[in-house]
Amino acid sequence: MARKKMLHKLVSEKYGVDLETFLRQAYFEQGLDQYRIAEILECTAGAICLWFSKFNIQTHPNGTFQRGRKLSPEHIEAIKKTHTGKNVTKATREKLSKARRGISYIGKSPHFTGKRLGRTDGYIQLYKPDHPNASKEGYVMEHRFIMEQKLERYLTRKEEVHHINHKRNDNRIENLHLFSTKEDHQRFHMKKRHEERRNKNVN
């Protein structure tokens, strides 16, 4: 308890604000992480985490806080030393890259004889580097590709394919419906939500 009072008093006397205000300004406005804040206040990072929880300060999702930040020369040197001497194969680099993008290999597609990758959002991708709408990595969305096979033409960028049972990895053609625009797709979902609310109110 004494240490808590000392921290409040230290911040108040040195920075002229209360502890909660100091933490919020340091974290959100100055871009300091909890470890750096702990160094400034000469306490443990665990203590700062507890104060964040006490004041209900929402921390950044993993990764977003670091994105775009410039590392110090000391930090860069420390990272170099950590990885110096490590031999990483091409296959390992590809796995790491896919992991960062939330992608996993799930075998060959019954609709296509190439690579088939599952994403963390539920959608499935196919490796088709010659496809006009392929990503820079050479992939297209499986549900769009299957609809193209049925229509025997490429889909336009405006067209959207809807999963009837709402399962994004169920790409059977009977589970797919084509909307001509994104707006039509959104209107369909909005109408569905209104119907569900109406049915709940009736019951």
C-alpha cells in the first residue's frame, strides 16, 4: 500500500497529473510501451500492467502497437545478435510468412489440383498465379473460383459470392449464391437481420 501511495505521489509531484492521466498520456499520446513506462517510474512492468487493469486502460491488440515504430540502434543490434548464426530454410521462411498472414496448408482441393490454404477468417484460397485477379502471392478465393467455373467466366471485382449456410469453408456450388454488387449483398444481410428481429418480437 505504501508503494502505491508513493507512485501516486511521485507522478503527481513530478509530472503534475494523477497516475491514470500519466499512464494514458504515456501510452496513447507518447507511444511508450508498458516496459518503458515502468523504467521511467522505476517500478516493475508487472506493476504497470496491474495499474492498466485497475484504470481499465485498453491495450493495443498484439502487433498493432509495434507496427510502424522505429527501433533504436541498440534494439536493432540486439535483434541481430539473437538471430546471428541461425540457418533458416526456404520452406521454414514460407511457413513463417504464412503463419504471419494467418494461413495454413489444408491439402488439395477437390475442385482444383493445386495448393489449397485455409485462412483464420474461415475462407479458403487456391494457388492460381495465372488468374487475372490473383493476389501478389498468386492466390484466389476458392468460393469465387468455383462460381467462375459454373458461369464459365471470370467474376468482376464488384460481384460478391455469398455462402448460403454462412460457413465460409463450405464451397459446394449449391451453397453459393452470386450477388452483382457489394451493396446487394449487404442489403440481403440487412433484410435477414430485420426478419430475425421481427420473428423474435413476435415470439
